[in-house]
Amino acid sequence: MKLAILVLLCAAGTASAQPVSYQLKGDVPQGEKPQIRVTAATPVTNLEIALDRDDGKQAAGEAKRWSDELTFDTLVRAKVLVGYDADHLDLDKRVLQFTMSRPAGSAELVVIGDDGKEIGKGSATYAKEAAGTWLSITWTQPADTRVMMLKLRATTADALVTNVELIPWSVSVDHEDVTFASDSAKIEKSEEPKLDASIGKIAEIVKRSEKFIKMRLYVAGHTDTVGASAKNRKLSLDRARAIAAYFRAHGIALQIAFAGFGEDVLKVKTADNTDERANRRVDYVLGPEGGAPPFKGAYLKAKASWATAK
């Protein structure tokens, strides 16, 4: 809504117009109020301000006298919101898609690597696409670098600016899979060196990145397709819990979350009741603390519940 403001000022002892100065804060975010400050060069006996809406309706009582007429456009703008989800980010192709709550103008992107330094930039100009439209921006970065953070500066078609920090950073920890006995979640003594090696790799990643980001370790358990689906879901959860407990007991101080995906996220696609060792695995992924688990695709469809290791 726009408001035209009429300032009516009467000075003591004279009917002639008096010098007036004024300041207006008329372009404000939603939730704030426009403000006007009027200053007269001489003492005044009466001051009236009438507000007229741009739809012709009277916003305040009509004034009978005035010594100066001042007209302003006053606009209250809603806050600009940026929408984003993991399925609209392709780190390999270096494409980010996002939405804005107002028609789009342009965007700039700064890419931060896992050492905390800038590794890339991108920019895009838009043609006033409607609010809610998925907008694309690409960037360049050197080979063999990993994205920790995306700093997005989005500008609407009417020149409102918002800044958003997105943290898509995650690291899958390369490791040798622990072998469990059939229908068991017990970690055999012979398998512990595999977990100790993984702890060393996790510590290396944490040492390199912890000064730039707080991390959480995710432990995701899986099974092959032998047996009932519900039984496999529980078995995978028990195995993930056992490994998370081992990591906690052997010095990993990070938050550790674990979940079981049963046979719903196969590494090797097989028919039902197929004994496939590659599917009997537990994955370890480091992601940002406080964010959503760094998984998508089949993981999201599986809808596993994450628990926290004590």
C-alpha cells in the first residue's frame, strides 16, 4: 500500500507559508512503521498530517488548512525469503537452484572450501521470474576441492537484497566394512581394527575442518535382501547403534547420530532373498551439526529415524 502524505502547518502570528524541512522513512520492511519528521523554522500553533491511500480511501481525517503540501510514496515491503533443498543442489555439476518470495532480479554466489577459503564464484541475472520459481546459478571451482559453504546474495526485481548461507558440506568416510555374523549386531574382536582405522580417518577430517564448521557423524546401517523387511530394518539399526557406541567409547567426541535402513538403500541392486555382502554395510558420513542429515534420494524415501548415541 502506498500513502500520500499531506503536512499542514500553521505558524504563530502569520498566515503565510513557513519554511519546512522534513525527513521520511517510507520504504520499510514488513513489521516496521513508516516515519515522518517535520521541522519548522518558526514556532507553530498547529500541525496536522493527512494520509491518503493509493486506492483513494482516506487514511486519516481531512485537514482544513495548510501552509505546505508534501507528497511521498510510502511502501511497506515484505521480507525476502529464499527457499532451498538438497535435491536442488548438484555439487558435481556446480549448479544451485533456489526460490525467492518476490520476483527475481539477480544473484551472486561465493563458494567456500573445506579449508575455509574462497574457491569459486558465480553470478546470474533473471527476468523478473515470479515468486516461487526455481532459479539457477552456477559457479566454477578448482578440481579436487570440496564445498563447505555457499554464500548467496539474492536481489529481487525491485532491488531488495537478502543474504543466505547454505552449508551443503559433507564427507563420506572411506572405510573397510565391518563383517557381522548372520542375524547378529555384535562387533567381533577381529573386526575392531577396521573401526580403529575409520576413527583415524574421521579424526583427520575433523582436524582439517573443525575450525570452520561444527560437525556431526552419521552412521547408517544396511542389510541385504535375505529375510523379512521389518527384521532387516531392526538388524541394520542394531548394527549402526553398535558401531556408533564403539566410536563414542573410543574417543569420538562429535555428536553421533545413527539409523537403520534395512534393505531399502541397496548398494548393489538384487532380487529378494539374495545374499549380497556388498549390501551388508554401515556407512559413515560427516555433516554439519544442527542441519538436516546429508542424505537424499533413496535415503529420504526410506524415512529412517535418526537416534543420538550417548
